Amino acid sequence: MIGGIIGDIVGSIYEDGNMKSKDFPLWGEGCHFTDDTVLTVATADCILKGGRFEDYYYSYTSQFPSCGYGTNFMKWYFTRKFRNQFVPYQSFGNGSAMRVGPVGWGYERMTDVLDKSRDSAICTHNHEEGVRGAQAIATCVFLARKNESKGHIKRFVEEKFSYNLDCSLEDGQKNHKWNATSMQTVPQAITAFLESDNYEDCVRNAIAIGGDSDTLACMAGSIAEAYYGVPSELREKAYTYLPEKIIEVIEKFEFRFGK
């Protein structure tokens, strides 16, 4: 899952800048981990220990409260905190897709990947588009780590999830405006992977689309890690931005499920 986390950190400072170029400092001044990282790690911890995804999302938000969570997600959080209720909010945003990467590593059957990615989504993002986006990203991670070709991954996602992946990265750069919906950003993140040459190139592709850069790079980076692996120097650099609690979960997860 470090691939998604690196994408989040690198993209964190470009979110509002509408970056349209791949030529930028990879570790720009002020970059940091955001809610994408926190909730991705929460997903991984749930897979490691068992239990309900919503309990881990609540717990990790409590531990890392100032990481840029969305308004509706925080309403969900405070409803649990003060009313002891988890109330999904019919979101079709990309929050469910940004945190789902570990599901693609944690299970050995496609049916389990689809079921668990749905479970990870519906506790907050119970709109069909929120579920579809999470399932699509988890499926890409699963297929990539199973050494399927990019052509196979593209065809599978198009047929299973009815996403149009024929829009090029260049088209996305020309037409994209800031958008955090699952149906807009999930296909773009997958395209950033499909048109990449290596892990770093994928992250740069995603950020160069512009808009919700940290989440686009988190989703794309999760897939790219499973397909290419992550260079050790990028992993080591990312660790300098992360607290020990998060590093501990990353290493336990990778020890159990592989890098």
C-alpha cells in the first residue's frame, strides 16, 4: 500500500494548483500525508486484525484528526462520536476508492476482493458509484499483482464496471477541472496507470491531470505499486513523512501479504 501513500504525499501540495505538467518536484516543499493515507492504513489494519471497516475508519480519524477529511465524512464521524451511530451518506465521491488499495492485496479470490471492497465502501459511500469506484480500484490492484497485462486489466474494468478507459491522459489534462466524484476520477486514475512506464511515471501522470491530485495519485499509485513495485529510495523518503504508527501497519501488512 506504500504506492498509494507515496502518491498521496507527493500530490498533497498540488491539489489546488491544477497541475498540468509532469515536470514538478516529486517531494515539493510542504508535502505531507493526508486523509487518503490515514484511511488506507485503516483499511489495511482492518484486514490484518479483522472487524468492521467503519470501526477502523472512526478510530484512525480519532488518532489523526487534522488530515483534510471531507465535510460529509466528518459529519459521519461526529454522528458516531456523539450519537454512537454510523450513518452512511450516499456519497459518490472518491473517498471510498482512495482508501481501498489494501483490499486488492489482502484476498486471493476476485469474489472476495469485490465483496470486501464493497464492504469498505458502503459504511460511508453507499451510493452505487461510490461502491463501483472502490471495487474498480481494488480489482485493478488485484489483477496487477497477479501479473495480468495492462490490456487485460483495461478490458476487465471496462466490461465489469462499464468505465470508458479510451480517453487519453492528454484529453484528461485538456478537459479536466477539479472534481472529486468517483465516476470522474477513478477512470482517470486507471488511465494514468495504463499510460505509465514505471511507478514514478504513473504518479506524475496522475498529478499532471490536475484537480484532486493527492487522491488521483493515491489511487493510481496503488495500482502501479502492484504492477511495477516501488523503488526503495521512494519508500525510504516516504517514511520520513510518516508517524511510527502508520509505518508499523505498513510493514506488518507487507510482511503478511507481500510487497
